[in-house]
Amino acid sequence: MKETGKKALTLKTLNKSNVWDIQENDVFRMLEAAEKDADLADNFKHYIDIMRSAFEIEQVKIDRPEVIKKYEARDFKVATIKLDEKTSVKYAIKKKTIMRVTDLTYENIRHISAAKLMEVIERNFGGGWDSLSQSIQDIIQSGFDISTTTLPKERLHKKGGMYEKKVEDGFDVLEIPKGGWTEAIFAKVKPLEEKPHLDLDDERKKTREDEDDEDLPDDIDKYDDDDDDDFDDDKLTEESYRTTIEEDPEELSLQAEDVADDDDY
């Protein structure tokens, strides 16, 4: 069984893509593990459904030697799975084969080699790349870099040409004769894009710092704790109240009367 990253696949990490990395014996080992884990046992049907995307799984309802032999003749592997202390089920399991272009899916396209892809395309009636439906082309190109060229037979292998450069760059090639011409389909597995690793400790620290900053006023620099300590209510007297007009009160009254007289005209 292959590994995902550094950890071996388990039922809890299994999905419809990485299930293509395991084989029949791995399936039986995983299902047996469900017996020892109550949570796995409760979700047994869910895990079977995931496995069905990459495996043919049939429950053997007639447990007789002649029936088992028929399954084995079809390359099925048969084993008994104990679901609990009282229940056991016998399953026949076989990995699905990818023979035709219609067998290709977004889940399994990254689990075949470029050489295998060339075999599958070649079985498509020899029609070449353009004979594939757009949906199949999209699936293939999600996992492979694809390029094509159609040239006269004698020019296809010209020294220093596209054919030679592609092969040197690691591409597998499929040649499809078309009369006096040949179509060459080049395929190379696309590298997996690594997702950036998220350091949860750093992220939590940053979140806490952001929350602390939100609690502070925007003009925090204008505040001085020493000024608050120096303030004393007892020092607040009438001397603290001053106006910006320094006139004699009597003169202000006279000016007010003059203004009133001027308005009566």
C-alpha cells in the first residue's frame, strides 16, 4: 500500500482519489480494522462506498467452494470480514482496470503512468487526440501535460525536431499512423502542486495579536498615563474659567444698548 505524504492510508484518511493507491489485500486489512474501532464500524457502509470507486466489491451470499472458485477465476480475492462479535460478511473484491478512455476519471487520472495513458488512448480505435471528447481531454490534461503534432513519416523523427526534444524532456509518445502522415501524442505527468504548510501555532499567535490591537484606540499615542495621574479635581477653581473677551462689563452693556437703538429705524 502506498503512502500519502509520510503516513500510510487508513480508513479515516481514505477518499475517492487516494483509494486508487491501494490493492485488494489493503482493503481487507482496512475493513478488519473497523471491527476494533466502534466509530469505523458505525461508518462501515460509507467506507465501502468510497472503495467501490476503485474496486468491484460483491458480497458473497452463497458461501460454497464452487461459488468461491468462480469469483477467483474472475481474479477476485475473497475474504471474510467480521463486523462484530455476531456478524461476519464474506466479500469478493477486485481492483477496477483502466482499459478504455471512458474509464478515466478526475479521481484516477493521477494514479496511472504516462505509458499506461498511451495504451488507453491507443485502444480508442486509433483515432488520435482529436477523436477524444472534450470531457475526456479535460480529465487527461488535469493530470498530464499533453502536446501533439502531425507530420509526414519521414519528417517526424528529424534530428533536433519536436519529437526528439520531447522525448529528451521525459515525455512518453504515442505514434498513430494516418496514411502518409503520423500523429504523435506526447504525455508527461504534471507535478503535484504542494499546498503551503500552515503553522497553527504562528497563526494562533497572529490572531491573538490582531485581537489585542483591535481593543486599543486608534490614537493611543496621544494618551499619556502620567497626565491622568497629575489631574486633581481640587485644583479646578473659578480661575480655571476664563473668556477670550477682556472688556469692562459696563462698556459691554452700553454697546448692547447702542446696537438696540440702531435697529429702530
